[in-house]
Amino acid sequence: MNHDQEFVVQPAPRTTLAVVGQNGRFPVAQIYCVGRNYADHAVEMGYDPSREAPFFFMKPSYSILQHEGVMTYPSLSQDVQHEVELVVALGAGGQDIDVAQAADCVYGYGVGIDMTRRDLQSQAKAQSRPWDAGKSFLHAAPCSALLPRGNASNVDAGTISLAVNGEPRQSGDLAQMIWKIPEIISRLSTLFMLQPGDLIFTGTPAGVGPVLPGDVMSARINGVGELSIQVADP
């Protein structure tokens, strides 16, 4: 790559995340999300919780919002909901990655919230249309600082929770994930070219619900980290 290359327009700023214990930052590439990866959440959304093949959707990198950030309540929606998730950050990528080698691609972990314009998503589903607009918008992917893999405790199990204004909303255990991290990475790599810098939001337990301007969301995953986000009050 020619580092002296000139551009015809100014490139957008690179999205990055802080790393616990490091001065350097993690450069965010693509953001992949796994749908209905906890049985109790599948049930609350009206679906069969049997172990269906995993499916994915994406968010733009500008949807990242840092810890203690202020989320702009998105337009065209009156039902914006929280979904707390374990985030997996990739330090290596590739295609057709074997499950046995998938864990080697992981750089670290974070706490994320998959924000959703539920009303727009539901309308799109009812019309058999793509529901990108329900998932992709500014500040749709709040994420904590990343904890390097070597510093993380067992991410196969551990409490994952979210409260709004101190009131518990979501509580589950990472052990309840239907598809585990190596399986998710392997499956994703058969569909997409994974790259260093990719983030994977791995699904949410039951208890998703709406937030309003002025609310404060507090998310936590034992052994991984914490995330606090305020919803802007106009």
C-alpha cells in the first residue's frame, strides 16, 4: 500500500476501541451479529428455540459507541430496544476456518449492546423485506473496551446482564449460547471473508426491552467488563 496516496475526498475517520491495559487501540473493520443465539430470547421473540443454523446480520462501523458515551435516540422509531451481548474481537481472519482453529483468531472480548429499532424491524419482517434499518444506525452498537484473550477468564460461562436506570432487565449466562464462539467464527468464515479488526456480537438472552431518552443502560459480563451508556435527552 502506498501510504503517500492521495484521496479525491477526505476518508472517514477510522473507528477504534480502547483495549484494557494497552495504549494502542483496536481498529474496527466489519461488525457481524448473530441472531437468536439464546433459546429463551428465541422464545420471547416468537420462534422455535431448537438449534437452527446460525444466521447473521451486519452493522456499520460508525454504529460503535464507546463506554460512557451518549446515544442519540434514532429517528423514525418509537420503540428502540436493548440487547446485551458478548462481543468477540478478531485478531486474524480468513475463509473456511475449521472449528478447531477458530479460537486462534480471537484477539479479545467486550461487552456490547445490539440496539434495535424494533418497530422498523417488525414492519420489515411483516412485509418480507430486509430489516437493515432496524439494526443499522448511528450508535446502534455500543461496545466496552476490549479485554485481550489472555487476560479473560472462562468466556464459555458467566453472568451476562443489563439494567436500565438501575432496574434489572436482562440476566443470563454465556453457557446458554446455542452456538459457541468457535462454531460462530467457523460458520461466519464460510459466508464472509473475515479480517483482523472484525467484531462479532454473539446474541442476547431474554429480557430485551425499550429505552427512552434520559435512560442509562448498564451492561456487565463477569470476567469481561462493563459498559454504561446514556440515552440522549432532547
